[in-house]
Amino acid sequence: MKLIAIGCSFTEHYMLSRTYSSYDLDYKRWPAHLAESLDMECINLGLAGRGNEYMLSKAFDASSIGDIGLVVVMWSEFQRMDYEKKEERGGWRSFHPHLPIQAAEEAGLMSVNKKMLEYKNPTAASLQSLRFFSWFQFMMKNIPYLQIQGVNPLPVGNSHKGYHPLVLSDREEAIKAIIDSDYYDLIDEDKFIGWPIFKEIGGHTVEDVLPDNCRIGEKDRHPNAIGHEIIAQKIFENYDRIY
């Protein structure tokens, strides 16, 4: 049986190729720990920086693999935009319209950055992601699955120069739009860990509940070795309860 894990930098093995002077990052990520607990083969499709369109697409591709024991999607920031580009790492490229200006320049999208940000505003991005969650459930109707939100989907404000800061009212408007949507009640809460995601309405993300000592550091909030073990244990407990 196979465990299919899909996500962004909270899931991928990306840090294995990075050098940090203060940390030993040569450790297993949560998919590997979870696969061991489930006695399944681990297929890690996580890719740093990618958004929810990438994840939904990879879930659709993976659904035909066969002999799947579990699919886990750890969703990303709602405003990230993905498009398939075969020559890119992982076959996909992503653009974050809310990130610094240099991100737009690197993606060759400087001239349309403002328009893309208007299109991918917090409310529109949230409703799109809600549809993604629903579509994922539909695709997995004959396959065991779990959903979980990794990073904060709509972080308010940003201290980095050049970012387009998200204000609290935008986040509140997006949350209200999700609650009012016809898709909201379609989500299977038992199979979505932390639903309804936002702590303002009783939900949580991995980023919300992971203790500070389970992160790489103050500036890098990714899970450290202990953090990945905790994430895997949490997912395993939910799997064990449901399946």
C-alpha cells in the first residue's frame, strides 16, 4: 500500500539540500514518519512554494497510481498561483502576487503583478481554495484521505520590505465568504484536521498549533525534526480514528 503526501515546503524534502550553520536538517519529514507508522510506501509529492492548484492537480494525477492506502494533502497559502511548466523543478511554477516585487520580476510577471493581486484577492482566493477542498473530496470518494492546512492561509501583515500586506479586514471578509458559501457545509470535518482552519471560528492550522521549540528557528518557522514527528503523529491519530 502507498501513502501519497502532497504539500508545499512543510512537506517536501527541500531543506535537505540547504545549508544552515546552526541546525542539522538531515532528518525525516512527516510523510516518512507517517508511512512508517502505517507500514506503507511513502510517495512524497510536496514541492516548496507551490499552491493549492498544484496540490489538487497532483492529487488527481496520483489517484490513478493504484494500491493507495492513504492520500494526505497539506494545503498552502490561498493566494499562491500555480501553472504547469515542464522545464521547471517538479514540472510546475508558482507565483505569489502578495510577495515582494522581485518575485514578480523573477517570474517575468512584473507588468501584471497588480492586476493578478486584484484577481487573487483574499476573498476570491479563499473561495477558490474551498472549491479545491470539495473537489479533492470528490476525487477521493473511493480512496482513504485526510486534509490539513499547513501554513497560515491568509497571514495578516508582513514585515518584509516589498510585500503587499494583508489587513485584518480582508481576512475577516474572506472568512465570512467561506462560511456563507454553499461549499462550506460540503466539507467532511472528520477528514479535515483543524477544520474550519481559521482560529477566529474555532479551527487551526499546523502553523497555529506547532510549538516554537518544534520549529527551525525564530526566523524560519518550518517544522524541525521534532515538529515533523508531531505532525505525523497527529495525522496518524486521525487516520486511526477514522479508518
